[in-house]
Amino acid sequence: MSTAPSRPYPDLDLPGNDLDPQTPTPEQAKKIPLVLKVYGLLCLGNGIVAAPVLAIFMFLWGWALITDPSDLSVNIDPTLTVIIFTIGVIISVADAIALVVFGISLLRNRRRHAALISHVLIATTIIEMLVLIMLQGIGTELIRPAIQLVILIALSVSVDPSLIQERELKRRLRDLEDREAAEEGMLGRDPEGKGYIELNFFNLFWVFVVCSVLGLIIETVYHMVVVDPGVYQDRAGLLFGPFSPIYGVGALLMTVALNRFYKANPVIIFVVSAVIGGVFEATVSWFMQTGFGAVAWDYSGSTIFGLFPDPVAILFGGRTSTLFMCMWGALGFVWIKFCLPRLLGLINLIPWKLRYSLTAVCAVLMLVNSVMTLQALDCWYERLSGITGTSPVEEFYAKRFDNAYMEHRFQSMSITPENASRVDNTAADAAAPSAQDAA
């Protein structure tokens, strides 16, 4: 007499067991739906056509640049635009090749392989969108990669039923472990003991939010006490709310990098934090200037104790400095040694029933805030460039967030269109003399 195999974790009622009759059988689960195969065929065709076309275009463009660079001039100095455009073409070629592999995986029912390739495509699509923003701003050209990104994210979590079951199992086990950890006072800690906290979305999101607020407070106080004593300046980095996201993302990077080193030598923590913070600060400054012509900080001319020029400021073109890298190092040390444990206790005060639903809602609101901030900066850039907005989106931002509002909201930021890398900078350059005459 045959007996049915025992079911692991019977109390969890997992998908695929006899208590869930709606779950498809393994044979049914192996069949990729027709709509996904059609999408895979489209990806395959897109990649086959795009890859060689982009490769030929990159070769011809490079040849034209060598033979007659003046034909490609889109700004006073086209070098930065050329570099970013070249990076964009290379990423597009890589994206096309990945699309071919992804399409073949879907057509051949290789679900797990398709899920893996989808993560590569998500990364290349995000980079492609950033390049488009730096070259053309925020416009209709972002619609296609944005749709592709949404589809890829959805497929990455749904294309392989076995992965769905694994995630469901992990989710239910996590809930049980969280309850046990809460009872033991260890909620949010790394269950393996390799790091201080568990690097999950819940913990990292609230680290970002809290540090965005704390960073804004620190920067505002520093400006009032050191930079311009007694003068308040709004140092916010988003359109709504008391947030400075550069500190939030910086805290995320340091938390991920230093989580396993929270017991390490203070010198190591200081150096790693200084490098991460300084490089990140310089990268954000570079992106804002190339994409929007925006400068929110500039440390050019900094010195070391007034004796000699700051080599870090020279190396990074004033985007960071030795002083501020040291400040990042000190903040990282204080953060990982003293603040993180207290923050973990603070976020664990969120009621259990609201723990994940509240986080999801706040994450959506923060995403909307970030997107609207980039759109507002883009429209501000175009207005200063002399480009008349005609779309409903541009008219909305011109009415609700005009130049006066943006100057008041982002008091530490200035926008100089001719310093950006956009391909439409000829319009900005043409508008600059007339603007100066009007002034």
C-alpha cells in the first residue's frame, strides 16, 4: 500500500499542497502562457534587430567623431555629451543582447533562466533611463523603457512558479520568525549573526526615511551655525516634505557596507564611510549637473587648514572635499555604532498589523515624491533654457511649481543650462544671450 509523502511545514498551508486545490499541478505550472511566449518573441525580434543596428551606429558615430568632431558639437564643450551618449549606446547594445537571451528563455520554457536574465534587463533598463534623463531630460522618450521596466519587474517575480512558492514559504517562515524575534527582543536583527540588522526592504526603507530627515536637520543646523551664522536656508532635496535624500541613500550604502563590520576597528569604519560618502556625494553632484545643469554644492577652492589646496576637491572637481569626506566618515562611525541600534528600536514600534502595509504605502508616496521632484527640476531647467512648455505636464509644473517656487524650495541650488550634457543645449545656448540682455 502506497502512502503519500509527508508534507514539510504542514501548518503553513503552502501553495501546491492538498489544502490549496486552486494551485496548478506541476505539469500545468511548467507551461508558459501564450501571452508570455508572444512577449518573448517580441523581445527576441527586438534584440535581433537592435543589437547590430546599434553596433553599426556606434561604429559610424565614433568614425564621424574622429574625422570631424565639429559636426557633433551640441554644446560649448561636447565632450561630456559624447561620453554619456557612448555609454548609452553601449548599454543599449547590452540590453538588446539580453533581450535575445530573455526571449529565447521564454520561448523554450526556461523559467528560472528567464527570471535571472530579467534582473540583468532591469539593471540595463534603469541605466538606460538615467542616460536618457541626462541627455534629453524627462519626456516621452522615457515611456518605452518605463513600460519595459514594469513588465520586467512583474515577470521577475512571477515567471517561475517554483520561485513564487519559495518566496511564499520564506514569507510565512519570516512571519513566524519575526514573531519569535519580537518576543525575544531581537526583531530586525540579522538572524545569522553575521551583521547587526537584517538587510530587508522594511529595515532599509525606514533607514532611508529617518536619515533623510536627520540629514536635513544636520545640514540646516550646520549652515546656520558655520556657513552663514544666524541665516536659515531650506536645504530640502525633494519637492515635498523635510527630506534630503542624499543622506538617506548615503545611510543605506553605509548600512549595507558596514553591517558586518559593526564590531570592527573604528578606523576601518571611518575610512570606509568616508570613501562611500565622498564618492556618492560626487556622483550625485555629477548626475544633477549633467542632467539638469543643477549645482547644489561646490567645494572648489577648498584648502587644507588654509595651507595648500585640497587635493580631494581638485580630484573631484569641487563635488566633494577632504573635510566633507571626513564628515561622512564621522557620521558613518556614529551611525553604525550608536544610532542604528536605537533606530531599530524606533522602527520596531510600528504596530505589528501595520508593519508592512504602512511601509508599502509610504514607499509609494516617497517614489511619487521623487518622480515629481525630477519632473519639476526638468521643467525648471527648460524654462531657464528658454524652451516653452506645451505639454499638459509642463503646463502643470509651470503653474504649480514656477521659478519662484523652485528657487524658494531649493534655495541652495542653482541651474545653469549650458553646463548640462543634453543634446538640446543649442537651444539653451541660443537663449542665454537674450536672457542676459533682458537682465
